[in-house]
Amino acid sequence: DVKVTQSSRYLVKRTGEKVFLECVQDMDHENMFWYRQDPGLGLRLIYFSYDVKMKEKGDIPEGYSVSREKKERFSLILESASTNQTSMYLCASSLLSSGSFTGELFFGEGSRLTVL
Amino acid sequence: GENVEQHPSTLSVQEGDSAVIKCTYSDSASNYFPWYKQELGKGPQLIIDIRSNVGEKKDQRIAVTLNKTAKHFSLHITETQPEDSAVYFCAASREGYSTLTFGKGTMLLVSP
């Protein structure tokens, strides 16, 4: 059974703290993604990666960075957390898309971050 | 870039009724349109998708229709059941691209 695991379901951090959100997939997928989900705003792409050590900015990368040192692991980093980064963060993975194929996204269960 | 509009934002139906969720997209080059379902406390999961060389696709009680001329696609759920209650997201992409642009989601509530 395919699995995307996010290490923390709930986190509470203080303004200015450095925050790491970890995601691991066991499907040998090339692509990994970080989305942010907010009520009324849907799913917005923060960063994605199509290979180890590769990263691409999504629609809302400001205030975030990512790390992909191993194929199965993709980390989202908030260098200095702010209250407007309070949100649900979703990690996803997919097979590399090419030609007429777009890979299905497999999502983790999400990490709800509260920044006080 | 692509922009996907989704309506309605909330939809309440009685069990057994049909439900329809509609999306429009802006990029005429988009040709892949998946639908994801997110149950409470879980991540979204793909339930059906359609490609631009097809006008309609069915899978049991769910169907998706696509009108490329109008840049419009819809999800139809027939004989709704309480377990259909969830948030549904439409998305659009060019086939072969890894990233999707999602709509803002529709919360569907099916009352017994």
C-alpha cells in the first residue's frame, strides 16, 4: 500500500522559531510536493522537487525553503515562523510525469502548524 | 499561469440526490483534469480524471464531463450517500506536467 508519512500531525511554535516539517514516501516516486491548505484558498503549491537535491518554487515560496537530500524524504523549512504561516501543510508525491502521462498525487495526512 | 475557479464552495444535499460541482479554467493548453476527494482528517485522494480527448468519463456513481470550447468541466455524483461527504477539489494541468493548479474546493454535505 502506498504511503506518504508526515512526521508531525500537530505542531505549535512561537514567532521567530525555525520549523522543520518532514515528509517520507515509500513509493520510489521522483516528484515530491509541499502544499499549504487554508479555508477558502484551497491547495497552494509552495515548493516541489523532481529529483534529489533539485527544487522548484511553486506559487507561494516566500518565507519557506526545502531540502531533498534523499529520494524518499522532502523537508519543508520555515526559517523564522510568523503567525501568517499558521496553516495545514500537505506533502505529496508522484511518479515523474512525461509525454502524455501526468502522475497521480499521493498525499500525506497533513501537518497542522500553529504559530503563536 | 493557469487559474481554476470552482463552484459552489459548499453544497448540501439529501441522501439519494445528485450533486454537481463545476470548474472553469483559463489556460487553453490545459488538457488534464483530475478530481480529488479529501475526507476529514485525511489528505486528498484522486477519484477520477479526464483528458481533453474525452468528453465524459464514468466510474460507478461518479462522472466527469469536459467542455473544452467553454473551458469548463464538472463532477457529477449520483445517488449520494453520507460517505460522499467530503471536500472535493478540481485541478487542471497540461498532460506530462508534474504540477497541478487546484480550485478552492467544495465542501459537500450529504444528509441522511
